[in-house]
Amino acid sequence: MVFSSIGFIFIFFPLFLFSYYKVPETYRNIVLFVGSLVFYLFGSYGHPEYIGLFVASIVLNYFFGLLLRIKKHTW
């Protein structure tokens, strides 16, 4: 899916924004995560097997970010 496509502008983006602002603030990061996965799934053009790689990258980057935060306090 391309940002300038009709499907993104008139279907995905409005539904995503609506769901983002309708959930309580504590669940908004989950909505962002799921929305990103759905966007990537539709953008992969029939290659959903890469979703696992995408999730693994997200998890690794999250833990590296936590590690950097811990290291920052020890510098």
C-alpha cells in the first residue's frame, strides 16, 4: 500500500485514526503496533511471511532501546 493510494487515503487512514482516538490512552501504542502490522501486510503485496521478520525487528529494537536507556544512566 502506498501513502498516496486511494485505499490508504479513504479507507485505511480514516479507520486507523478513528480507532486510535476512540481507544483509551493506555491502549494507543497497541493500536499503533497493530496498525503498522496491517499497513505492512497490505504493503507487502501477498508476502505475509515477512510479518514474522517485521515483528522480530520491532521486538529486537525495543529491547535495544531499553538497553540504551539503561546504559545512558551509567555513562
